[in-house]
Amino acid sequence: MVVDLMVMRNPLPYQGSRLAAWYGADPVWRGPMEARAFREFQGQITRHVAADSLTYSIPEFGIPGGPKGVSITIRFDRYGQPRHFGLPARDMPTVTCRPEVASPHRNPDGSMCLWFPADPPDKRWQSEQGLDCLVGIVANHLFAEYHWAKTGGHNGGEWLLDEACHGFPEEERHARRNRRR
């Protein structure tokens, strides 16, 4: 069963603080974002803060209804990546888990494509929703990949979650380019 974990919790956007040079090193942002996940996963999740990245790892995650013991890595970069399409870097982490697995929803680097950046906020994860919500989205995605592969994969496999287009239509690219000028 796939559970909808994109429940909005009346998020307040991160405004920054004077405690750290960037959001990933800032306990004012990091504390509320990770608190529920650290309680839920009690010792299974680790955090590594570097100069330009914040990485969470869950080494023994079980895919609901699928394989157990897969490793999930969630990386927040200090600076945005091109695939962020203008969203704040804190709202577009790179999530990897079994990058070699075939899936219709993976980025070219093997990371997971979990939502469409141009979707409205209620259709994509935002850091204010918390790391636990993101892990739930990853769990749903992994189950959908597992089911898709079991039902035929690229030969007609069934994808259980909502799907969005990949990339921007040409007219949206043109509109975005003109807005930057």
C-alpha cells in the first residue's frame, strides 16, 4: 500500500540565521527539519556536515513490500544545481538509492526523480515538511520502482504513483529564459 506523505504541515520558509554560514550547517534550519526523522529512525540515520554539503545516510532501509537492507543517501548542497530549476537548494536534495536500478523516474546521474520542480508547492517536498516526510516519499518511490520492475519494467511495467513530465516543455524553457533577462 502506498501512503500519501505529502501532507502539508503549515511550513514556514527558512529565513536564515546568524549561527552558520549556510542552511545545512545552521541548527535553526537543520534541527526542526531532521528532528522527527531522528526520532523515527532511532540510530539508523546518520548526518555528515561538510563545507558545502549536508548528507544523511540510512544504510539498512527496507523497501515496503520489497527488498530489505538498501542504502539511502540524501544530500543537500549549499549551492543549487542546474536541475533545481531555480528552487532553493534546501528544497531540492539529491537522493540516491541503488542508482543502478532501471526506473522511469531517475535522473541521468542515477539519483531519484521524486517530483517535478515546476509543480506547485503542494505537489513537491519542501524542507519545512521535514526529513521524515522526504524519507516517506523515497519509500513510496522505491516501492513504485520495485512494483514497476516486477510487472514488466520497460516492457509495460505499472507505475503506481502520479507521474509528471521530465524536463520543461520548450515554451516553458523560453518563458524562464526571458524572466531571467
